[in-house]
Amino acid sequence: MPVFSCQECGRKFELSEATLAKYPGWTPKTCMRCKQPSRQSPKRVLASLREENLTTAEVLRKYSGGPKSGVFTDGAAEPNPGPGGWGVVYVENDRILREECGHDPDTTSNRMELVALIGACRVVPKGTRAVLYSDSQLCVNTFNEWAPAWEARGWKRKGGEIKNLDLVQELYALFKARPELDLQWIKAHAGNRWNEYADSLATAYRRGVR
């Protein structure tokens, strides 16, 4: 399901394609937790608390699941918009080849997701096949499904403006020049070691340490 970031609490939330189809061009800005806290189910409350703010060392001690090779990316902003960060880790057989992270004092989580993917293209040597993993379904759908049509229409979309167009165009050009890179979605906070590690890099600015 498509994933969005709540502009109240900064957490990611999902809405079904069927729900979005009822409101063409609509982009939800607030999760149900912030919109209707009194009606929130215990299951949703627990899901909202999954982000643990672990250091990278703590992530490695706690998690071992998920893909063992690839480039894992994440972006975050809290509040959203507000201060944010991004992280990238490139691993092969559970061994870190390279990692990067950064911070922006005034940004959005979606921009940080895109910056992280740009970083992912940078850390993989040209000509090297690799899978890039993002837990942003919006980013994955943008480049795997929507961007070619937007480009063909002069970077316009039927539902309105293309948000973060500068980064979208930069990243789309990178993907076109790097056909050896494959972009795939990975579920967030599901025990995938290197996705959790990328999340830790993206939120390191909050802790002052990785």
C-alpha cells in the first residue's frame, strides 16, 4: 500500500489504493492517530511506536533478518516539515562496504528519502549491479511506475504538481544512466537488519551519534 508521512507527528502511515482512488489527486497529510486519537485501535498505537531510535551498533546486536546484500536507504523528518536526516548503507553478504548519512535543518521526510536514494546511486560503483531498497512506497512507485509518463508530458502529472521535482528529476536521470540498479520496496520496522540500520543513520542527527 502507498506510504505517507504525517505532517503532525512525522510518522509513516499507509492507505489502500481503493481509498486513494475515491479522491483523485488527494495527498493525505495526517495519520489517523493524530486526526482521531480517541478512535485509534491498540494495534495502530503499537505500530506507531515501532521506531526505536537505536544506534547502528544496537541495530546490529538486535536484528539479523532480511536481505543480506544491497543498498538500503531511509529518510526522516520530525516534525515534518522540520529537521531531517538521511542514511545509506551498502552491504554484501552482511558486510558493510560503504555508508553515508546527512542532516538538513529544514526539510521533509519525502525529500530525505529522495536524497538517500541519490546517495545510494553514488555509493555503488558504475557498472556494478545492485538492488536499492527503500521503505518509501511513494519513492518506489515514482521511479518504477510514474516518472516515465511525467517526463513524456514535460514533467507534469494529471493530479497536480510534482512535489520535490528537483530531486525527482535528478534521481530519474541517475536511474536512466544506471540500468544496472534495481529499485525495490522493503517494509519498514519489520526486523530487516539493514533497513533498520539505514533508519538509524537517517535519525543519527537526533541523537548526535550513529
